Amino acid sequence: MGITKLLFVTLGAICVLTGCTGNTTISPSSPSAASSPSTSKSDEDKILSPSANASPVYQEGSSKGPAKNVPLPKMPIEARNFTEEGASSFVEYYFGLLNYTIESNDAKAVKRLSSEECQLCNRSIINEAENAIKSGEWQVGGQHHPTILDSFISGKNVAIVTVEYTADTAKIYSSPRIVQEELEELAPQPASVRSRI
């Protein structure tokens, strides 16, 4: 069985992941993400895994320009399984997609797996990446680092993963060597992730 929904619920005082709603849905294989008529398995594989062809060389972003040829994370097979390990693996994969989006400004893959309620996903990551493309901005740094604290099956078709994450300092550039904004390091933020199939 594949995981179809993950709900992020922050446990900290500031609702970083969920804003004021307290719930965020992330869908690794929801009907709209994995089996829509316009999206075939082959199309999904192209978006969710690196190309089989030789890819251009990755170039890290800097004050001189944005990152280029950022490798897209590939979803591990175990992340598609409805098990404690599968739920944990999916959370790690999802954070990898958040980092990919932050670095590349390409939000397609993470947008596909995120619900509209996800504050971290939409307001802080997806919308920022889409706006950055329009304005020509790019971010250097700010990678998120999740630590899985616990994962368990809590009932029929429900798993819960407790995660704590941090984020590195970052600079957002509006043009070469012009810093638009500086982001401070994010202290550990606890979250509980509920997955449903």
C-alpha cells in the first residue's frame, strides 16, 4: 500500500509548517498527483526521478548567480510503502524536495505532492520559488534538515512520524552581489506528521 496523504501539525509555539490552521496535507500518491488522466506513470517518473541520460554538471548557487542543474531527488521505493519506515522515508524525501525547490526555484515536484493548506509548502517555499522566477531572485543556503524522532502506526491506515527540523542561514539575491534579504538559522522546530492511505 502506498502512502497517500501526510498531515503536518506543528508542535512548536510558532506555526511554521501549518500557519494558523494546524493541518497540512502532503500527498505522495494522491489521485491528482499520481493517477490523473493527463499524468502517466512515465511522466511521474520524469518529474520524480533524475533523468537516465547524462545530465549537465551541477553548479552551486552563489552571490554571482543561482544554482544550475540542481539534481532532483528521487523518491525511495520504501517511501511508497505504508509502514513506519515508509512514512519516515517519505518525510525525508519530501524535505529533500523542499531543499531542491529552495535551491532551484523549480516547485513542480513539491507542488504536486502538497496540498493548498500547507503553509510551509505554499507560502514559504512554492510561492516564494514561483515569485523568485518572475523577479529573477535566487536563494543561497536555507537548506532544511529533518531528524526523524519517531514513527509508528497509530491505527488503521494511519501512521505518525515525529520530526524535528532546522534550516541553515540564507541570503536571497536580486542580482549578482545584491542581497535582497538575509534569513537567520532556524532553531529546531518539532512537528508531528500524520500519514493516511
